[in-house]
Amino acid sequence: MSRIDKTRPPTARLVLTLALAPTISLGIGRFAYSLLLPDMRDSLDWSYSAAGLQNTVNAAGYLAGALVAARLSRRFPLLALVQAGTLACVLSLALCALSGNFLAIGLARLLAGLGAAVAFVAGGTLTATLAQREPEHASLLIGLFYIGPGVGILISGLVVPFLLQGLGPGSWWLAWLALTAIALLLALPLLVLRIDGAAARQEAKVGSFAIRPVAIYLLGYFLFGAGYIAYMTFMIAYVRDAGGGALAQSLFWSLIGLGALTSPWLWRRLIARGHSGAVTAIVLGVNAVGAALPMASSSLAVLALSAAVFGGSFFAVVTTTTAFVRFNYPQAAWPGAIAAMTIAFGVGQTLGPFATGAITDFTGSLDSALAVSAATLGIGALCAALQRPLRR
């Protein structure tokens, strides 16, 4: 039996602190944009294509960050990368509040994507490394890192709709300022976090990664990136168009956040068996069902069910990919493998928002974009199902 170092902070506490990075960078930095989008569109006279383009720019920054993340992990401590990426996202929130200029907001969204990817890849790698301390709880510990976006979604869902309603039309920039203040407070525990050097610094142990053995899996993850971001970009506009006010929008967004919070416990036994792509396929299939539900009815009850199902599965898909990497690659290859997964995901979510926005402008209805989103997720699930375990 291994001896436990009683002077070392509990692993779960370290992981939960690291989870503040995706709370800020994804839960708030990326996804809160959807809550602000209707008021920004009305105030700034944007088309759906223009609105989608802003999330495409954000995703392009995420892709760029993913491309350099593995290389950066060779030169800098993982924890330092998590902290720097998170600070970049906090800065981007403040920049979004300073101007209604389309280009200026785009640059801020680009910075948010870049910082989020670096923080996410480094944080995911560091979490997987820390989870090795307690192998029997590794799947749960990895899942705890991925509840971060759910926390950020829940916070923004409880704050932004009511803030916009209370302050009136054109108050989107004040909501960005409020989110900046919240993100800065959340960042403080992460900025003072300290982790022992062996776990926090992996630059001397980075191994190679081959694409060919997991090409079909990467294709499925690419389709997930393209499909999920369309839902997350435009669904608040869909709820509003269906007659939902601030309360309905808050409830819908909060249900997505709560679903993401419960996903580590909901899926952990299945994820613990994630040596092949089958687990990713199952979770991604559930995600497709959640995205498709609003096509059956635009009633608030069905929309609420859609939010709960989608929220309970969409970041669990990301968790399954980290588990797949942990099961199929040596530890030295984790940064490169996680970065490759993130790149495939990043390419998909770069194309998704603008494409679905253009479809919406062309058809004049968000229903068509929702149908494309659900179909893309379903095809992604089929691709992931074809992935077999790798030989170590």
C-alpha cells in the first residue's frame, strides 16, 4: 500500500481549483456571449451571420491556442499556462465592454479563444497527471475538472438575463463588465494555487502523437465541435423568439449549467470503461437527442428538457476524450494527444457558428440551424463508435 503524503493538499481540492480555469474561460468567456447576443444584435444591428462570425473568431482563437499548447507545455510549467490563459480570458471580458465596434469585439473574442485553449489543454493535462495519484478515483477526478464550464454557465444564467431586463435594451456592455468582475473574483484562488513541480511541470516528458490510428475518432470530435457550438450560440435567441422572457432564458441556461455539473457523477462509471470510442459515441448520441428535442416542440417544457439533456452530456463528451487519451497513450504523450483532440474540436467549432448563422439568414428560421446541429452531432456519434482501443 502506498503511503499518503499528509502535507500535500487533497487531489480533489487541487482539481476543483483548476476547474476555475474552464469556469472562466469557457463557462463565462465563451458561452455567456449567447445570453448577450440578442441584445447585442438589436443594439448593434448585426445579422445572424455576423453574430455567428464572432463565435467563429472566438473558435479560431481557440484553434490557434490548441495548436501551440503542446509546444508551450514543453517550455513552461502547466500551472503557469493555466493561469496565464485564464487571465487572458478575464481581460477579453473587459475588452468586450469597452466598444461596440465589430472589429474590437472580434479581437477580444479572439483573445478569449486563445487563452481558453491554452488553459484548457494545460489544465486537462495537469488534471490527468494529478488523477494518477488516486487511480481508483481517476475518472471522477477528471470529471471534476470538466464541471468548470457548467459552473460558469450556471453563474451567467442566473445573472445576465435579469441584469439585461433590469437595465433595459442596450445594456449588454454593462453585463460584460459585471461578468468581468465575477471572473476576476473566481480567478483569485487559481492565481495563488501551488502544485508540486513534478506534476505541474511536464515539459521534459512530452512524447509523440500519431493521427492515423485515431483519425475516425478525431473526425467524430470535429463534428461534435461543429454541432454543439451552433446550439450553444443561438438557443437563447430561439428561446426568446418562442416567447421566453428573462426568467425562461435564465431557467434554460441554468439547466444546461446544472446538467454539466451533474455529468461527472452521471457518466463516471461509463467513462471508466472508455478504452474505445464507444463511450464517446453513447454520450454524443445523447447530446444529439438533446439538440433535436426543440424540433419536436417549442414549448417551454420541451425546451427545458432539451437544456437538461444537452447540458448533462455536452461536456461529458469532452471528459470521455481525456479518458480515452489516458487509457490509450503513455503519460508522456498526453499533452500532444489532448492538444490534437482540442485542435479537431477547435476546427469544428470554428466552422459551426458562421455556417449555421448563414443557414439561418438564408432560411429565415433558427429551426434549420438546429436541425443541422443535431444531425452533425448524430453523425459524430457514429464516427466515434468506429474507434477501437489502441495497442500500447
